[in-house]
Amino acid sequence: MSPRLAAGVWVSAYLTRLRLADVPAYVTAKGDAEAGAVVVKVALLDGTARAYERRSDLMTGARAWILLAEGAEADIDALVTRTKGRDPDLWVIELEDRQGRTLLDQDGLSE
């Protein structure tokens, strides 16, 4: 298993990438700076949204971003609230982008 970047450092770098791509982003829940998990919610500005989280494959240790849920923004907000209730160390980053861009598939962010 390879060493992982501290969550706070990753979040800071991610916010910089989003800012450079002109994607509005906000940290709505600040988690543990070292090992907090991250959920990324993107509001499509039409009443819908998507939520992504990074998961590890238990067999290989590889990490990848997966679509956690998509649908009505109120439903996604409720899911994120429940998730935050179970994990006080969770970071939540909310984006606003009509195209649904998250940049999570880019080098340095995808794993």
C-alpha cells in the first residue's frame, strides 16, 4: 500500500485546481486534516446534483472516485448530511457547475 497524501493537503490542492478551471467550490464541512474522507457534491444548477466519494479496493488497495448518488439536489444534500452524521472527520466539498465538471478524473486527483 502506498503512502497517502494528507486530506487537508489534497483538499487545498483540489480547490486550487477548481479555481484555475473557474469551477466555484466551497468547503461545507472541514474534516480531519490527516485522514479524513472526502465527499464531493456537484450541483448542476438545475435542481439536480451528484455526489462522489473515494473508495479503496480492499484486495488491491487502489483508490478510485465513484459516483455515490445522483438525483434531486435536496436528496443529495440529505445523503451528504447523513454521511457527515456518521463520520465527523468527513470533508464535504460542494461545486457548482452546469456541465457537472469535478476534475476528479484528472492526473493527480483521480486516485
